[in-house]
Amino acid sequence: MITQVMLIFTAALALALAATPAARKLAVRTNMLDQPAQRKSHRTPTPLLGGVAIYAAVLLALVLFGDKFYVHQVVGIIIGATFISFLGLWDDRMPLPAWGKLLGQAIPALILVLTGVRVSIFPWEMVNVVVTIVWVLFITNAVNFLDNMDGLSAGVAGMASAYFLLLAALSGQYLVGALAAAMLGACIGFLVYNFNPASIFMGDTGSLFLGFVLAAIGIKLRFPTNIPAVTWMVPVLVLGVPILDTTLVIISRLRRGKNPFTTPGKDHLSHRLVKMGYTRREAVLMLYLLGSIFGMIAVFTTQASLPEAAVVGLTVTLVGLAIIIYMEKTNPSQLSE
């Protein structure tokens, strides 16, 4: 298992390193460029299509070095991820309305449900289906929201993938581990070109893909040595940074009377850290660190008793609320486009 997982990781890393410059050239030739705007941090047109390189690296690494049994087991994830990647590519080319994107994202979420990738916490199947769809849509859009600064979304997704890989190894889950390894390799390979100052962006093609696959990995992850009342917290903690960022943005925009899903603005965690005086690199690295802290807490939670897990959950929730309250002290007039 370890050898094959390492092979998948290495292949995804190498493929991303090779495919990203090719995607950058293709973006320039096809005019797939992200133009500067007041709410954006870059000042020159920057190639998109980095997400195509990430998608290709993950998929090819799994197909080339994962066995047939593995590919069959994750066929629903692969189909759904392919659909949502093309949806993101379409949106990068011709921006879709918010309702159109959400409706499009619901289709791959349903694909997961129909292929057996679903939450199994509750005794009522319909509740599990609804929770699965809500989880997939929320995490997919949370990672998409997080793609607002050079290296941020890819780095946080890579950090989450690293912890998912560690957790899969500790629980002996090859299927989840291989998928997490492919994601980790692709994110690192892409970060070589995307870290500040970025020469290419992933676009919605990449951010929707990363969010969808991370949501699916969180569902597939199992911990047979502990009870579901405890282990449901593990993927939530691993994905704590995008969850916290999106919660902050939604609360902030609702407080200001704005639509949380269609209103652009520099009101994300990264933007607020920059307004506090940190450089963009420092802000991104701080969120990497926060993601690592969330991941370490998740590892502890896998072995926690129910009372210990309750304390962890309450503490993390209170700290998260404190961060949101503190960040909301920023002058609202500074958060608009």
C-alpha cells in the first residue's frame, strides 16, 4: 500500500509540474486570462487554466498507478470531479450566475450519492442524503471562496490532503489514501507556479475540483475504532480553514445587508490579515499554519472519547466565533469591492 500510494503522489507531483507550464501557455493562446480588478490583488492579466493541470495530474496519476479495483471504487468521485471541473472551466470562460453554478454543482453531488459515496451518520437514509449534498456543496464553494490570494487555495487544499493521507494511513484505508496522495502531489506541483507572485491561477476549474474531491474524501474516510458521534468531526476539523473563512464571509455580508454568494469584496480571512499589516505571503502562510493546527486537532479527535470530543468541538467552535468577532471589527467600508 505504502509503495503504491507514494508512487501515486510522485506521479501527481511530476505531472502537475509538467502540465502547469503547458496550461499557462494554452491560457495565453486562448485568451483565458484573469484581468485585474479593484477587488483582486494582481495588477497584470494572469493566465487561468491551472485547474486543468491539477485535474489532469490527479486523474492520470490514479489511472496510471492505481489498480483496476481502486479505479472502480472511486468511479463516482472521478465522474463527479470531471463534471464539476468542466463546469468550472465553463464559468472561467463565460461566467455563470450564482444559481446556475449551484445547480450545476448539485449534479456531481447527486452522482456521489447514487454511487454510494454518502454520509452514514444518521439512521434515516434521506437525512444522510441531504447532509451529503449540503456538505459537498458547502465545501466545494468554501474552497472556491478561498481562492482569493496567490497560493492560498492550493496550499490549504494541499494541507488538508496531507492530513487526510495521514489519517487514511493510520486507519489502513488505501482507497482514501491514494486519492489524498494524488491531491497532495498535484497541489504541491501547482504551488511551484502559483505561490506569490503567481504566474498562473487555478480558476474555478481547479478550486471547484479541489473542493469537491476534498468533500468526497471527507465522506469516504472511516474510523472503525471509534464511534460516528466522535469521528464526524474529523473531516470538519481538517477542512477548518475554508469552513471558517466562508462562515466569516457569510456572516459579514449578511450583517452588511449584502448577498453572501454574489457580492464580491475583500472580506475574507486573507484580506483582513493584510489589512492588519501582514504581507500577502505572511497572510497565506498564517492560514497554512492554521490549517495544520486544525489537522493536528483532527488527528487527536480520532482517538478521543465522546466527552473529550465534546470539549474539543466546543473549544474549536468558541475559538472560531472569537476569530469571527475579532475580524468583524474591521471597518465594513474597507471590505467592499
